[in-house]
Amino acid sequence: MAATIAPKRFSFEPEEHAAELDAIIGAIESASRFEARDLDDLLRRHPKNGRGFFSKSELIRGYRALRPDSAGEQTFVDRVRMKPVRTRSGVAPVTVLTKPFPCPGRCIFCPSDVRMPKSYLSSEPGAQRAAEHQFDPYRQTLSRLRSYRHTGHPVDKVELIVLGGTWSSYPEGYQVWFILRCLQAMNEFVDVSSKPAVDPLLTFAPAVDFRHLEETVRGAEVGPSDAAASRSYNQVVSDWTAAHPRAAAEAREQNADWADLLAAQRKNETSPVRCIGLSLETRPDRLDAAEALRMRRLGATKVQIGIQSMDDEVLALNGRGHDTARSRRAVRLLRQAGFKIQAHWMPNLHGSTPARDREDFDRLFADPDVRPDELKVYPCSLIESAELMAYHRRGEWLPYETDELLDVLVYGLGGAPRYCRLSRVIRDIPGTDIVTGNRTTNLRQVAEAEASARGIRCRDIRAREVGGRPVDPRRLRLRRTDYGASGGRETFLEFVTANDRIAGFLRLRLPGQPATDDISLPELANRAIIREVHVYGAVVGLGEREEGRSQHVGLGRRLIAEALDIAAGAGFGQVAVISSVGTREYYRRLGFEDGELYQHRSAREPLETPT
């Protein structure tokens, strides 16, 4: 393939600045205590090229070049590392976007940026990174891994998050190819200190580059007739793709078979960079038993599902294309297949009110056929390319006042149960893209402060994560929460500190009597299912242990042992786990054996736990 950009040298060569870097590194290593202001002073005393400052990523790269194989690397990195919160949850999240593609939905609130997959905006930081790499999954993944390594974060354990439109609407061959290329990037990852002869980030084939697409969608002028003043997202994207000279060749290239993916998955089981979680997103009306099983074959462990509302009238008014019964059905299928479920919910939709939204939030957790494990809250904001513009111009939809929206969010923060994680309470849309609606970027922080001022305690997982705090495993207590969900029982086990900070948790499903419309999967018949095991704390490299960190001190093993006892006590002789490709080795060491899509173990054989 012809390359559009020729290979070039890395822009920063540590050896060219050895004297200055050695002085800075030596001072950091020898200091008994080291704070941010100390680093600022050092950078001023030892400027780069006599006038500029070394970045933190350059200091880390310099250390690796000048102190290869040094035992003190982690201590050095901890002192200068950027944004440690990114890997504080226990994994390194890598988010990649699929290419723009026609969407099966006609939601009036959804942005229609034709340069992006549906519902995403080209001004969003993650979307900009994806466009820069022309939505190539290999380059997106590799770039993110390098960025983490540059800034001192371990990349041993990666949670791959695939965003972009409705995953289930993309062709199967594209789905397989996309995940294959992400795994290949992990399997072939080269440390950033090396200098490959040909850099994949700088050499790539021509592609259907949507950045050159100049046509825009004017949401208020989109209509069903040919006389509409503005064409729809699907029309623009389809025509642009079909007319591009690279379209046919790209369609052939962006296709893979299952055998290639299986080989990449097996390689990743022992790769230095392992995929320990894979998240895909879809719509309830695109999720059936076949699709759920296809996601599982791809290696998915979590599914983001756009519920948006539990009010049928609101769903219809917003052109959502499905009802609440379809949402319940989709969640049931996902839970039966063992997936972790992250629901999306939108207050301030057309036809709703703050009071109606509060009632709707209650339904999410009162209804046993929903009760998501995680929840993203996306208050509706008006974007010019959304059809909601026409409703706004007619005065049929208005954004909530700030205090009204804040009341809804505070209500949600206080109402989320301890087994759920509120991943977001606002979507990160740049203020320049919002015609009207909330522009407060730290609205979650504002809502949490308001909840505290009202004496409302947030009990969800995110509010209680131990984060970077030191943990003494001997002083943790095990807490159990049981609740009904999707025709079975869920048990949420968590290790918590004395002040209820959560250091690790496990989700165990005890299936009930199968219904006629359930997933028929012999591999899961008469088995309890471990749907998730997660230990919090800053990422620790595979096989490493660090004093005070909750990872790799046996918490996961102890949670699994307790889950086995609960399953056996409930009459289940076997337990299945929905493991990711990167955690299969871990579960094998605990006595789990490989099945076709899951790993299995006797519930009655004891699992030794560390003392």
C-alpha cells in the first residue's frame, strides 16, 4: 500500500539532552521528598535547549533511555507522572471510535455531525483523536498506548472501549476486523523508547477521510421528503462513502474472519499488554440473542445500551424507535449472557419534566428487569445538527433551568444503589457546539457539592472507590447485597474499608427458571455466572505487588471463593465466568477450565485463599 506520510524520526531524542536530563533525574532520585514545586524549580534550572522546559513525558522517556532496566523507574515515574487518576480505577482505559456509518435510529435529540459516527461531535477530544487516525482501530489503539507510556502509566491491563454509533448496525466482517486490529495493536505494542524502522502512526494507506466532507446537516431543516432543505445524516454519509474512490478497496480491507480474531485473542492471553475488558455499545432494538452471542464471540464483557427513558410516551415523542418493553428484553438477554450492563439515560428529553425525570430515574432501579450495573446520565443539550432544533424554534422544547437540572442530578446521585456505578452525570460536549442547555463542564462536581450540602449521601460505586488511597487488606470487611434482576438473583459482594470505601467487588448471577424467550446456551445451563470481578486502586503491573495498593493482594481471589460458596449453597454445582481474553490465564490458575465462550469451575471444590 502506498503511504501518504513518510516515516520520520521521533521529534524528541533523549540522548541529545543527556546532560540536562541526567541532572534533573539525579535530583529527583536523590530527594527524600518531592513535590510539584520542586519539579518546577528543577525544570527552570535545567532548561531544554537553553530556553524551554522538558515535559513530564520527556522526563520519563529520558529516564528510560538513560537508566535502562533501572529498579527505581516506578518511583521516578510516580513522582512526575501526569494525570494519575486515569489508571486509578485499576485498568488503563483505551477508547476507540468506529467510522461514520448510517444509523438505524431517528432520534430527534441526536447530533448529526457527518464527519463522525452518529451522535458524536468532531470537536470532542476523543473524536478528534479518532479522526486524526482516520478511524483506523490499530492506530487509535497504538497511539493511546504510547500516550499512556509516555506519561508514566502502566499499560499491562487495558479496558478497550469501542464507541461510535450503533455497533450492532455495522457489518459482521467490519466488527471482526475492528476488534482484531485493536488486539493486534496490543499484541505488537512496542515500548515508546524504541525506534521502529517504520512507524505505523506515520505510515498508512489512503482512506475515506471524512474530515474533507464539507456538507453539514441542519437539524431544523431535515425532513422526510426530497424537498427537505437539509439532507439527513444517513444520506450524506452513504453518498460520500459510495462516491469515494477508495470506498470499494476499503470495504474489502476492513473485513476479517473469525479464525484470525481467535488467533489474536489467544495471543493476547499472554501478551505484555492484555485486553482485560471489552465494551461495545448498541440500541435495545438492535439487540437479540444472536447479537448478544456475537458480541461474546468478539470478546465483549460489557455492553453500553441506550435506554434513554423508561417512559413510552417520551420515547415515542423523541423518535427513539423502541419502547420500554424492548429495553427490558435487551437488558434481560445481556444479563443472562453474563455481560456487565451500562445503561444510558437522558433527562430533559422532549415531553418530559423534572418531576417526570425523577420518577423515571426511580423506575431504572425499581424495575427488576432493568437495574443496570453502571449508568451514564446525559442531560439533553441542543445541538444545531439535531432535529430537536425545529422543536425548539417552535417553542415545543426548552432546556431546564440550571436549578431544575441540578435537582434532577442530585436526586439521581442520592438514589443510585450501592451496586451501581454512576460513570457520568453529564456528557462532555464542548460549549461551542451547544445551542442551548447546560454548559457547565464540572456539573457533576457542582451536583455532588449540592448533594453534600443537602445532607444526601452518594452510595454508588464511583462515589466510594478507594482510588489512590492506601489499603490494608486485613482491615477490609466483606459486604453482601442481594437483589432480584431479570428473572434471577444478583449478589453484589464488596470489600470495603471502615468508612465504606470500596476496594474490590464481584457480581454473581444466580439464574432463575428459564423462560421461553431466554438465551438458549448449553454452556450456561444450570450454572451460576460471575459477571464481573474488579479490584480498585492504581494499576499495578501484572505479577507485581506494592505495599498499600489493593491490586494483587488476593482480594479478587477471596471474592471468587465467597462467590463459589454462595453458588454451591444455592444448589449450583458449576460456576461460569465471563472472562476477557486477557484474564483467562488468571482464571485458569484458579481452577477454571476453558469453554467455548466462558470459563467454568466446580462450585463445590474449595478455592484456597491467602491468609
